[in-house]
Amino acid sequence: MKSVFSSVLFSLAIYLSGCGSIQTAGEVTQGRQAFLIGNNAAALAYFQSAAQRDPDYIFETPLRQGVWSYVGRTEYVVGRFPQARQSLERALSANRREDIARLYLGMTLAREGDRQRGLKEIEGGMRGIHGWLEDLSQMLRFSAGKYWDPQRQIRAEIQTTLAMLSTPGVDWDKVIASGEWVGITMEAEADRALRSENFDFSHLSDP
């Protein structure tokens, strides 16, 4: 009887865990949709709820992104810079390769007045994003790689901004505007690339 009871409890725990994971995924999906159309207050509520439910949640595309990265980016766009810095640093402590989080951390620091460190993080984030796109286009050039930044617009913007960062008298308004464009465009690119890949696959599988 004890064994049966333990088995039931274990099965219930697995079931509840699965339900929680599904709910977290749904909140992140809804948060991303709100974020991409500029409904930032709603996006932040979704992301914060997801982070409370599962602080280790990863949104799985070729570009893996943790839930705290989403929380921090949304806090940034609504102007909650101290909270954004904490959330983005938490995201990076879990995954040092979260280059979009690093980019937003740099912009957050710059807006808070720490431009020296902000410049370093913006540059590191942009170089990381550029390198990731280059690696993806090479390693998966016959599959997912060909759908990400196919016209190289994101990489061109990054190269322009990196060149700007290497010159004296940084124009911070242009740098931050570029960083914000790269950040939201990379987020939208995940959905656009998936749609393009699915479209091609559906046409290849047509009789």
C-alpha cells in the first residue's frame, strides 16, 4: 500500500510539473507577443509571472534565451533601469553567452550613467550577436542558418555601430537607438526565421 501511495504521489508530482512547464511556456509566448508589438506593461507581467514559476526557464529557438533576459529587457524598455540591471545580470550569471541580455545590460548601464562599463557590455553584446549569426549561417547553412538575417541587415547594423564605438566622441543617442533596434529585431527574427523555414518545408513536402 505504501509503495502504491508513493507511486501515486510521484505521478502527481510529474503531472503538476508538466502543467507548470506548459503554463510557463505559455506565459513566455504571450509575453513575447506583447513585447514585439510594444505592449510592454503586459509583456513584463507575463515574464515576471513566468520567472516566478520557473526561474530557470529557457525559451528554445536556435538562440536560447532565459526568462530573466526577457524580464530585464522589458524592465529596460519601461524605464525600470535598476531592476533591469539586476535581472540582466542574473540572466548572464546563468549563461554568459546571452548576448542580447549583455547588449541590454550595456544600454541600461549607459542610461544609468556608467558609460564606461556600458560601452564594454554593448560592444561585447553586439560582437556576440554578430558572431552567433555568422556561426549559424556557416554551421547550419543548409537548414536553420539560411533563414536568420538572410540579407545581413542585422550584421550590417552591428558593424556600423561597432565602427562608431571605436571612434572618439561616441554619439550615445545613435548607439542606444542602434542597440534597441538590434535587440528587438533579433527577437522578431526568431519568429520570422521559423515562419520561413516552415513555409519552405511545407512546400517541399507537397505532393
